[in-house]
Amino acid sequence: MENFNIELELNSIKIKQNEYFEAGVKKELSDSTKRLLHYHWTTFVEWCEKHEFPPLPTNEQVYSLYMTHHLFKGSKINTLKMKIHAINWANNNAGFNSPYTINVQKVWFEIVKIQNGVLDHKLPLVLQILRLIIRSLNSNSLTEKRDRAIILIGYYGALRRSELVNLTFENIHVSESGLTIELFSNNSIPTETVQVAYSIDESICPVRSFCSWKEASGLEVGPVFRAINLHGHISDKKLSDRSVALILKKHLSVIGIDDTLFSGHSIRSGLTVSALINPELYTLVQQRHRPNDKLLKRYKSNSDDLFSENAAKDIGL
């Protein structure tokens, strides 16, 4: 059996990719367009190599992640269009099917809406940033245990800020499958049941975080999330809606991210956007539009079967 040299193989692939690309740009294009296409294709290849993704053929998930990455960096629509053109051009001239599939288009349309102000300008809390925040919450203080539980339950359950702060211990049930959260209207009428599964990654598990907070706080009844003073005393009153945004912004600042780009709603929208980035998952997301909120789609929670179809679980959370 021949020895396999991965460096030589990767170099060979890179040469072929460049050959395919150069063959394509020999078509009737201006010199400036050729330079732009070459620049953006090279940038994409370097990004793929850094994250150990295959540039060619470009798959849906890599394509979507790349676009979202540049959205967070502040790239404008015209710049993103050129990046898309370069990726499509290289794939087509390499003999591959167009990577600009219907799933990639869905992500692109959401990006355009954000850039054009159709959607809230605040960015969603995507998985990469979520992991950084939770990793920074490495102490055993009551405040950090509470904050970890707020962020993870809000993210996994795609809960509104008002729903988060109105949670009580009486309407959260823990089982071997995860959390069953009962949501109520202002009139104390049950409106929905949300299932939150255990995470594959224990470090960002909402169920374990909830249990850790409950044990540390010693609370059994009443509001789940409450104010904590400098002396570690837990208030009897629930947090305000605004507190959720302040907690998120505080921890974004700690990890060096501009907190003005995010809001309390970023927690809730994060799971949906992470699902959009994973095209295979998108079809599992149920079309459930809630009043005054056409962006988010949440899973219906009619049975325990939903634990196995949970969006967060399917994207490796």
C-alpha cells in the first residue's frame, strides 16, 4: 500500500482548484472583475483551510457559515455578493453543481433583510459566540450559575425575555429526557409546552445548568431567575425583562465582543439562525408564527417525541 502524504495531497488539490478557477476567469471578464474574483476566492480558500473545511465542492453548510461569518464582520451586501459570485464561479468552472442551493438562498435572504433593516439590526447569538460566553462563566458563583442557566435555557428553548423571567420552579419539570417547560399567558392560562433536551456537549447543557442553579440557590418554588446582590443574597422578586439583555451584554463585553450589536432578543433568535446555517436541520423547524414575531419558528411540543427532534440537539449542542 502506498504511503499517503496529506500535505502533498492538499497541495495537489489546491493547484487543481486554482487551475479550474483560472480557466473560468479567462472568459470575457474585465481585468478588475478577474482580480476581485480571484481575491475573494483565495480569501474563501484560506478561511476553509483555517477551519479545515473543503473549499471544493463547496457544501451548503460551509457556504452558509462563510456568509454569516462575514455578516458578523460587518461586510456590506455588495461585498457579500462578490464573495458569492466567486464561490459560484469557481464551483461551476470546476465542473461541480452550483452550491447556491435553495437552503443557501434562505440564509442569504435573511442576511439581506438584516442589512436592509427589514429585521432587527441586532445580531443573533450564534453557537460560536454562545460557547465563548459559557466558557467564560467558569466560576461557581451564584450569579454565574444563574446567568449560565438564563442564557442556555433561553437559547435552547427559543424563549422570549418575558417568558424567561416569568418562569417558576413549579412549571419546569426535569426528566431523563430533559426539561419540560410550561408557558403561561398573563392570565395564568397555559399557552404552550416547550421541550429542552440534554446537550451532547455537557459544558453548554441547559438541563445541567438549570439543575446546578437550582441546587446552588436552594430555591424550590417561585420565580426561577431573581436578582442577586453583592453579598450573594437572592431576592424574592423575579428579574425584569431588561435584566436579560443586560446580563447578555455584560458577558459579551467580558469576551471582547461589541455588546451594542446584540439585544435580549439575540438569545432567542440564536437557535433559529444556527438552524438556518445547518440546512439539513431547517426542514425540521416547524412553521409556527407567533403574534408580532414572524422571524422565529419554534417546535410544537405535543409529545415526548420532540426531545429527539429538538433543534439544538440536532446541531450538536
